[in-house]
Amino acid sequence: MVQEKNDGINNNNMNLLRQHNKPALSWELKIKKKVRTIPSFLGNFRPAVGQCCHQCTPDSLRKNLGKNSFLGFDNLLDVSETKTRYRGWLVRRLCCALFVSGLKVFGSPAGDRMQRICQSNRVREALAAAAHPEGEICQERLSRLTPFLPLINTCISSALLRFTGWAMLKMFASVFGSIQVNLNHLSALHKASREGSLLVYVYLRQSSVDCALIPLVLFCHNLRVPYTICPLHVNSPFLRSVLNKLGVVLLPSSVSTELDAEMETLYSPVMTSLIGELLHEGQALSVGVSAVSGHGGQWLARIRRLIKDGSVPDVSLVPVGISYDSVTNTNLQGSTQVCLRSALQWLWDLFWKKPEGSVRIHLGQPFSLKEMCEPGRCRVDKWLPLQNLLLPVILNSRVDDMYGKRQMLWLLPSFECTPELSPSEKDVCVAIILHLMFSAASCKAVMSTSIVASLLLHRYRKGVSASTLCLDVAWLTEELLFRNRDVGFGGSLVEVVHYSLSLLSPHIIIAAVPSREDPLIMSHPSAAAALHLSHLAQTVTHAFTLECVGACAVSAMLREVVFSGVSSRTELTERALQLCHLLPPGSMPPCQSSQSFALDAIDSLVRCGVLITEENPAAAPKCDFWKKESSLKWTTTDDPYHSDSDCEEQDLWSYKISQPSRCPDMLFFLCSMLAGHLRTLCWTTMALDIVDTPLAEAEFVRQIHSHLWNTANQKKQYYESCSEEAAHTAVRTLIDLGVLLEERQTGGVFLGVSPLFQLSENRQKLHCFITQYLYS
């Protein structure tokens, strides 16, 4: 926690509220007496987000201890004469251009980069391996690099960067009401830049706007603009030329998707050499990682390999959290085609669009990648395939082999079949990717629309009164702050809720009921509304992952236990541990063991009042040491996976369900947050009965996606479980579980049901195993 100062952020939020100029809701006047201010911090302290991991990078954390004074926020779009060296009426009209002209720009010409890459051992070996004719001369081999010349010659033009920075400030002013940047860790980035540290910014891909926001933030604060890895397929030669001069590394013009590029023989060695040369030049990098497929993680693996080979001494990774008030239209999860006509059409639409919503950007503390990869820091020795962890539990009801960590080698598509990477090295690379995904998600501020969306979708599906919604927003805000998650709003209770409802108005229903003093608010029953609210609510779900796992474990126990909801700690922990293996990637830190995470999940329910700890009356009291048959157990170990609870007789404790005063139905609220993911797994398992296999992976996912839509349409609800991203995640989970088998053929990867699960009995066991955690 860091001490809060008056940074004026509440004033910015108030101005943003007034920009909408929408009529006040009638219930505002009726609950004026209940109005209170929602601070974005508790007391005089604000959550310190983006700190280094104390286990993986303790040295990097130690460098920043005692330097957590809160410096406030900066609105990038609020450019006035105070940000320039000049004053006067003319300056007020030209302040944006004067501000951009006064910023420090780090130019980066390509120089002889092409020659250095061609002479690197990695590229020369790849060219030699790709040369089919034995008599092929060197010049003909180098001609194979022609498709990669625009990528290798990517540079940063100082003049074009200044003009683009001015244009982006004007453009984003037509899109967003404000872009707030947390200034806490900018001083650490300035210090690292002065010391010559190589910075790599890592964020979660949400839209193509992310690629532009991070360079704009760094440009406006006199930091080196990074080379941006952007997996876009740009058709226009003019656009490609402009983006290449702004440091944007695009896909080759001959491919349309990121996976197609990774399949080319020369792409991986050329890109690895390019990254090495850029880091040798002292340049910064910006990499986006997909939270669904893990695409983009291969760039982190390339940097890790350069450090191991000694080509690069070290880099400092900076997780970046970007939060939006509303869901953006552009999506990078699939193939994205960009042409000049579409770009011009988008710019034309901006002239007719009013600024709406805000963006909150948090830059985390930089930490050393080399330190993170040191032996004993990020342990991967207990990582096992998912089928080894859960199949004995599902089919044979055995729990002996479920203690371990789930392997996710599919996060490295281009390194999956690389022989020079050992299995342990692959696990280390995957651990780095998962750690950055978790850190970037934890850095994201929770916006007011996310809180309202989570309440409407997971707690009040049938509707809620406006006054009750206001009280619950205040309660959930406090819960988030107690979990060290920052929120992206401030102001009075009614104004915050009114602002959120105005942004969510296309996806909600506000009805005036004669018998009620205030209106009834509920989510729209359409599929588009459910998907929109579900996407916004993901940041809240990520903050409550511990509690959600524990709540679903309790729900699973309630299906079997009938004596007033009492169960032992061991049984609850085993249920929570099994559910941990089914979580999507990035939901839990890879440096924490699954068993420790499951124990914390149960303890979190005790802290929030859902469970009450009771002593088992059949056993000796916990404090009566003389009546115990065994003596106290002491252990000495350096294993980070070891827990002190292993020395306790856990069965002496039991739990009883309680109802917290401020949220009596909190158990079901928490269960509902994970219900969408679990329901997708259930429906995908049921679809195996009707899908003819083997099928190409893309076609298989398409048919699963179609089945999810048909199932949701039949039920007229639960549309949040039928998104394309949910289908991809469910299919990948079934592949890891051994339910689906991958077969590589000339036409690509084909998926088929394994012989073990062609038996309807085993599919039914799998369905029952997942359903036990599902609350509906």
C-alpha cells in the first residue's frame, strides 16, 4: 500500500461524467440521503499494484523497497499550456503541437542490421538447412531472406514519430474521455533507462489499440519508444511502410496469421536474430500475449534463449495492465486483416463519434528475467501433463497423482518441436509466459463498469433495484481494494453507478416498477449483452479467483454432504486442488504450487466469512497436546512447495457454511463467477457425442462453437459460455486432459476422440466430474 495524495483523479472522473450530458435518472433524487463518496483507495493509502514477485525476483523487489510514494495519475489527453514552456493565448491553441515538439525522441535507424543478421550463426545454419540444391551458392541462399527485409529494416523515424504522437493524441481524444496513467513506477523506468537496462513491456492482448497506447504513454513521458511486436496482416504497402518507420514489427506480407508465420522455416531464426540485434542496439520492446491461446509468448521464449546463449546479458520485464470502461471492437484473437480502406473508414467514423469511456494504464515494476530463471526461483520440476493429474481422479476416483502443476506446452507453438530445447527448458519458458500473463492481469485496474457488469451477470440475473446496486458497488469496491486491486474510478456513489449504467445502456434494461421507489435494473437477455458483460466482468473474476475456487469446492462437497454443510479440511482441499488444474492459463501464479493455492482458496473463504472453522468434536481438542497419540511433527525443508499445514492434523478441523452480513449469498455469487468456464467444458464434453472426428483443428473448434451457440439458444440463457474464446479454451483443456488426440498430417493438425473416451461411460464420468463444481 502506498500513501495517497490529491492527484485530481476524482475531478477528472467528474468531468468525464459531465461529458455524457445525459439526463439524470429519477432514482438519483430518491436516494440522495444515502449518497457517499467512493474513494479509489482505503483511508490514506492506495493499493501498490505491479510489484515484483517476492519468490521469483527478490533482488528486483529489494531495489524498489521504500520507494512506493504515490505520485498520482496523468491524463494523456489533458494537454494544456502547463505542459509546455510557454504561456499565452496562442500557446493555448497550439499547446498539443508545442508539447509534442518538446518531448525527447530516441531515433533508431536500421543501419547495417541486415548484414549483421545475415552473418549470425543462427540464420546461416537455418539457410544451410533450408538449401535443397547442394550446389546452391551463397547469394541464392540470401535471396530466401527477401520476404523478411521489411521486418529487418524496421526503424523509428524521429520526425514521423512526433507527427504520429500528435495525431494519436487528437485521435484518442475523439475515442476516449480520458487515458489515465499511473505515475508510480515511471521513476523506476526512467532510472532503468538511464542505467542502460533493456526494457521489455508485456501486456495482455485485448485490441489493436493496445499496440498504440503503450508507445504513446512512453513517448509522452520522455521514455524510449519500444519496437512493437504487432501480429497484424497489413495489405496496404503504404501502411506497412509507415508502420515500419514507427518501430512496428508486422507479420510478413506472405502470411495471414501468426501461426502461419511460425510454420515457416526461416521465420523463427530470423526473428530471434532480429530481437537480439535490437537488444544489442539498446532498444526497448513491446510484446502482447494472448490470454486465450498464449500467442505472443514465443517472443518471450526467444528472449530467454538469447540470455541463455549469452547473446544478451539480461532484460528487465515490465508487466503492463490496460483497462477499458467498455469493450473495444477490434479483436486480435484470430486473423486480423488491415487495409488502407478499412483504416480510412475507421478514421472517418471518429469524426462522428463522441468520446466515451476511459482507459487506465498501470506500468509494473521492472524485474530481471535472468534472475527469474536462476535455479530454485521458478520451480518446474513437479509439472505434469493434465491427464496424469486428473484422469486417475476422474476414472478411478484416486487422488494419489493429482499433486503437481499442469503443463501447458502449447503456449509455445513455434518451439513445440524444437529439438534443442529440453523439456525442462520448455517448462521454464512456459512458466515465464504464465507469470507475465498473471502479472499483467493483476496490474489491471478494475473499472466501475466491470463491477456493475459482474453484479448484474453473476448475482442479480433477475434484476436488482438501483439503491441495492449502489450499496453492492460500494461493498464490492472495498472487497477489491482489500485484495490489493486498484480501481479506476472515484466520486459519489450515485454518480459512479450512473456513469456505469450510461456506458452499459445498450446491454441492460432499466424499468420503472410502480410498486418500487427506484427502478429495476437487469441485464438484457440477448447474447450480445451477455458476452459484453462477461468480458467486462473478467477483471473482477480474476481478482476473486482464490475465493471462486474455494466456493466451487464447497459447492461440490454440498452435493455429497448432507449433515448441515459440514466437511473436513482435507476433503475440501482435495476438491479445490482438482479444480485448480481446470483453470484457464494465467489464473494463478506459476511460482505457487497447486496444493498451496488450494489451501489458500479454503482459507480465503474463512477470511471473507463464508466458512466458519469448527473443531471436530470426535477428536481431541487442538490445544490438548497430551491427549494426542502422536507427538508434534517438525520438518526442515527448503522446498518452496512445502506447506506448514503438512505438519498439522487437518482432519481435527471442520467447516460450517455461514452467510456474511453484507453479502448473504456470497457463496453462490463466487460460484457463478466460474460457472461460465465450467459450463463451457460441460457442453463441449456433451458435444463429443455428435461431432464426427477426426476433423481439422479449426473445423473442430468451429463445430464446438456452433454447438455452444445452439445449446445456449435452446436454454435462452448462459450466452457467456458460448464465445469463441471459451470454445478455444475448452478444446485445449480436453486435449491436455487426453480426451482429444492431436494427429499431425500434411493438411495440419487433426483432432479425434481418444479410444478411452469413445466409451460413453467414461465421457459420463468426465461430465459428472465437471458438473460437481458447476453452480446454476
